[in-house]
Amino acid sequence: MKKLKFISGQGFENFYENGKFEVKAKETKKFTKLSEAKRYYDSLNEPKAIWECSGFAELIEYQDY
């Protein structure tokens, strides 16, 4: 099984808890709390990205093989 690795992103500490977040992998899911989005993001074992979408979309983190 391949291991995911960090590719890009600003990091989770740069964003507020409340906002509009999207986790994009095989499917896209939307969240209003960063902690919920991160919990789901961390549960995925596939190429994935998490975005903050309240204003201009900002990449929080992207992982791939």
C-alpha cells in the first residue's frame, strides 16, 4: 500500500474554526467547521485536498502518493 505524503498547502493553523471548507478526494464534501473537515480529511487514505472557501479559495493541505 502506498503512503500519502504532503505536497502543498498553508497548514491548518492559519485558519479559523468556523467558515466554509471543502474536502476533495474521489468525492467532494462540504463543512462549516474546520475540525470536522480535518477529521474527515484525516480519515481518507487516497489523494486528497482540503480547501477554505469562505472568500478566495485557499489550499489548506494537499496529499498524494
